[in-house]
Amino acid sequence: GIQVEQSPPDLILQEGANSTLRCNFSDSVNNLQWFHQNPWGQLINLFYIPSGTKQNGRLSATTVATERYSLLYISSSQTTDSGVYFCAVKPHGNNDMRFGAGTRLTVKP
Amino acid sequence: DTAVSQTPKYLVTQMGNDKSIKCEQNLGHDTMYWYKQDSKKFLKIMFSYNNKELIINETVPNRFSPKSPDKAHLNLHINSLELGDSAVYFCASSQARMAEAFFGQGTRLTVV
């Protein structure tokens, strides 16, 4: 099956810093989503981005489907950005959404 | 107006018991899912239902059974609970198979 790899596994930032999270996938996909799991365990939708670039406030994401990767950019990080960021993909012809192992982000004040 | 809601949020039970987790979505979606998140935070799909038909069934023990009384509900029944079933279970839904999925708040199941 498809492999989804996220890097880095852990990231510690000072408040105000910028960061880039990466998601590589091993096969073509119909769907790619980024989620933030906050410290209370909620999975929050950040982006639905099978291709192209989107921005939402301090966050933006780019997916280059032909090269099988996606990037999540966080600018001017805040302590509330802490948590685990997941990339999830749906391969062609498959309804099964596969998650990466996540990037654990800690933003220190 | 929670889009995908699960009950209960926490469930503590003894080994050998049978329990159910309920899920409801008010988004009008036609596909619903159950995911399991283990202690290492890894999320894995268990089941999905599309138009009341099971379309995915991962290698999940048959003690777990999904029940969908209608398009807006997908409940998870677990028989003869084991210690290893302790995890967080998430329900999700999407409109069509390839569309954006939305998750409930999760149910933390602890088997003692």
C-alpha cells in the first residue's frame, strides 16, 4: 500500500519563528489533507489540498502531486500552534485515507 | 452545531464487556468512517460505510462491528473487550469517497 512519510518527527520552536513541515507519499493520490491535533486530542482540518497552494492566515500549504510531496508552512508561530500535525492521503481507486506518523510541534513562549 | 459528534467522549470498562460508541453527522455526507488512534498517535482506518454499504474492512478483529441505521449514523460495537482495545476511536465523514473528511472529537476507550 501507499507509504506516507512526514518530517521532521519532532520540532521545537520559539514563539514567533517560522517552520516547514513535509509530507512525502509513495503513489499518486486523489486527496491530501493536513490536520492539526491539538493538546486536547481534537483533529482540526487545516487544508484539503490535492494539488496547488492554499493559504489561511499564518498557515499555507503546497502540494506538488507530480513529485508526490506536500509542505505545510507555519509563520510567526504561537503557543497555540503546539500539537501534532498529520498529513493524510487517499490513493487513486481507494477510499482508504492513510495517515502519516505526524510531526509533533512544540512552540515555547 | 457540531458537524460530527461522538458519544461518549470517555469510556472506561472491564475486560470481557460489550460496548458501543455512537457517531452522528449533520453534514449530509454519504460516507462515514471509523479510525483507531493508538498510544503512539498513529491513526489507522477500521471501517467505512458508503450509502449503507461496507466498502472497507481492514484487518480488524470480528469483535468489532459497525452498524449504520441510516446515512447520518455509524455506530461501533465492540464485543468481549480486551486490554489491547484501549485507544482513541475517531468517527469521520465525507461527501463522496475522494472528498474532504471531517472528524469527530474522539472517544477515549480504556479497558481495565
